Amino acid sequence: MSRFAIAHASIDVASVAIGAALVITAAVVAWLLRRRPPATAAAPPPPLPRPPSRPPAVALARTRRRVTGAGLEVATVGMVCPTCRTEYAGMLYCQRDARRLVAADEMLAGRSTGGMCPRCGRAFEPGLRRCPHDGAELVPPSAYRATRPADPAPTGVLAKVCPVCRHRYDLSARFCGKDGHDLVVVN
């Protein structure tokens, strides 16, 4: 056998191996395509939830009555922020200071209010001396409110959104009432 014949035979073996690999690859691709369910037209994304037509005012829950030790009848409503004393219904956190809300009955029992951070405006449980977010020394809520301007009234413009739960809030809110995160302005 000549050198030319040996080289020609090895080329034939290589081309047969490459051809066989291509045929096997094509068969596998065809089998996979047959197994896949037929492609349907891309469904349009679900519509975004529409914002409510009016701003989420501080909703009042069903009023319960409680008689205090002095014999006074006091109306207690849903959940209350222990720091700013704002009443909320359907929320877990205060929209002004991100403090976890407590039942109105607990507020009448005289629980301590804890402290507020003068830098970030968050409220914290009693026992903390410094803000875990920025390290500022916490002050009593009355001292914090005395050094700050009054909270703005609701504007009726839903211009802030929670980056976590995507719930919309009034422009005057600072924190999400559902999970306590900082709100961002919607552009």
C-alpha cells in the first residue's frame, strides 16, 4: 500500500465518524423537539395592579369599647403606633416611623414607648440605646417630636412605593405599613 492510499483511508474513516456524529446529533435534537410541548404565543404579562382612586387614609377598624380604671369608657381601634399614637387598620408597621404596631388595648395598659433615632426617624423598642441603622443615640419620642416639624398632611397623591411589596403610598408617608421598609418616590 502506498502512502497516498493510507492517508486516503484515514480521511475516509474520519469523514465517516464526523458524518455519524452529525446524524446522531440531528436525531437527538429532533427527538428533544418532539418531546417539548408546542410553543404557544407569548402570553401578555399580567396587568399591573391599579392604584386605588383615593389615597389610603388612616382606615379605622371596628371600634371596641374599654372601661379604664377611672371608670372612663375609651374607644379602642385596631392597631396603634406606640411612638406617634397614630391608629391604623390593616397595617403592621407605622408609616411615619416604621415601628411595629401594637393593639390599642396594650397602649392603654401603659407600655413604655422606647426611643427614636434623630437621624433616620425610626422608632425602636425599649432597651436599645443606639440606632442599629446608623449608630445615633436614641431619644424619647417626645423629645424627637419637639425638635421636628409637624408631619405633613396626606396630599392625596400616590407617589411613593415600597420596593419590597410594591404597595403604593401617599407622598407624605415615609415607611411601608406592610413590611416597614423605606419608601421610594415613583418617577
